[in-house]
Amino acid sequence: MRNLAIYVGIILSILLFTTCNLGGKRDDSNKLHIIHAGSLVLPVHEISKAFREENPGVRVLTEAWGSKAGARRVIDIHTPADVFMSADYMVIENMLIPDHASWYLPFATNELSIVYTPRARYAGEINQDNWMEILLRNDVKYGRSNPDMDPCGVRSVFTIKLAEKKYDKQDFARQLLEKDTDNIRPKETDLIALLEQNHIDYIFLYKSVAVQHGLEYLKLSDSLALGNFALNDWYRSVSIETLGSRPGETITEYGEAMVYGLTIPHKTENPELAKRFVEFVMHPEKGQAILKKLGQDPVDNFEN
């Protein structure tokens, strides 16, 4: 098991080297461009606010995307990107390293839940024992994000497939994945408006986002929520084929406990400021404390 504190220390210790070896890029401006996962909208806002208080005069410019779509923004030569924060560290490993980044840091965890409002059909009935049957009902509509654009969409598929295996519900995954496909959206937070407008009844969403938006959520068992590192062997028993970083390329993704990751892309125009921001995010009494307050715990048992 890798000691995360040592892992973080090694990465941060090479940031000065990275800063001085990004093709001679140096920009003393006060702008910091952050591309981040949709589930990090509120955490990034709060962290940026605290960072600006500690660094007067800094301007933080942010873009929220499904993490895979965000990685493609980093790859786009014309898009500014000083820091990239993904809902899945594997997006960085699969799409950005080595051509667009050299390293990543795991910085937060999460878990998947089924989110709804009190107006959802069967909101008073749904529980850990019957959610599979309820989501399959003809009068129920549910939503999920696109696995080719967003890790939450990938994780939704993992949870559905794990549920089929755990409860021995033959053909459940196929039936649910083929249902309500018109409610698939680029990133998980795009689904919240559909939920609040009562266009759909349930969505697969991170628990932290449900908490931040004051939404009802069904807490799934550890074997399905993808939040327990001790169950990684079980999670890895399911997989999905998704689009890779190059046209026509596909990759196989395997289930595992959720780990968010961040990096400073090679294209950064302000590496010194980016380094300070990363250090702020990783500080236990600064960025990590903000994340924990918003429902995302630090990564304690990361092993890759």
C-alpha cells in the first residue's frame, strides 16, 4: 500500500523542477486558468476564493466539464490550462500523460449514489433493496452522464453491472443501460436541472454533489458505491469500453474506488502560480479541509 503522504511529498518536491522545465514558459501575470470536473464546481469555487484571499490580486478563471471532455480541452492547443482537476485520476493517466502532463496527485475521494427530489415517482418507497426494480419501471425516468465524456457516467455503468452480479439479476444491466438513453448528458451536473424540473425522477450522481445541492439521495452499499478501497478487487470485476484520446481509439476501463486527480499541464502559462494553487489544494488545513466540508474526504489508502 503506497503511503500517500510520501507520494504527495515526492510530487510536490519535483514541482520546482517542472516549473523550470516547461519549455522556458514564464508568465508573471496574475491569471490562473483551471479546467475541472463538473462535480468540483462548488469545491473549486470555495478553494479559489480562499486561495485569492491568501494571494491578493490573483484572478482564477475556471471551466467545468466532464473530466474526459476537460482533458480534451487541455489537449486542445488553443485552450489555456494551468491546472487540470479530474474526477478520476485515470483520465490524466490515460489521456494526458506523457504528451500533455508528467504526473498527477490524488486529492479527494467520493462515492456514487442515486439522487432524487421528493417529487420523484416512488420517492417514498425507494431503498437499497428495491431501487433496481424501481428504475426499470416504465413510468420512471432516470438519467446518467456520458461514459465517453465523464467519469461519473463510467462509474454509473460499473455500479449497474456490479448490482447485476451482486444480486444475480440476469440481464438487469442491459435493460437499464438501454432504458432512457435520451437522458444521457455530457457531465453529471447537467442532469441536476432535469431532476429539479421533474423531467426525470432519478440520476446517478456523486454523493458530494447531492449534499452540496440539498438533494435527496439513496446511499448505496459499499459493494456498489465505489468508495471503499478494500473492495477494489470486487470493483475491478466489471469493465467498460470507452473512447480514448485519439480518434477511433478505445480503452478498457475497470472499476475501482473513486480517486480524484490533479496535474499541471505542460501547456501552463503560469507554472509558479499553478504550483502554489496545487500546494494549497493539498494542504490539510486549507484545500483538503474545504473539500471535506463539502463532502469529499482526503485519499488515505491510494494504491496504483
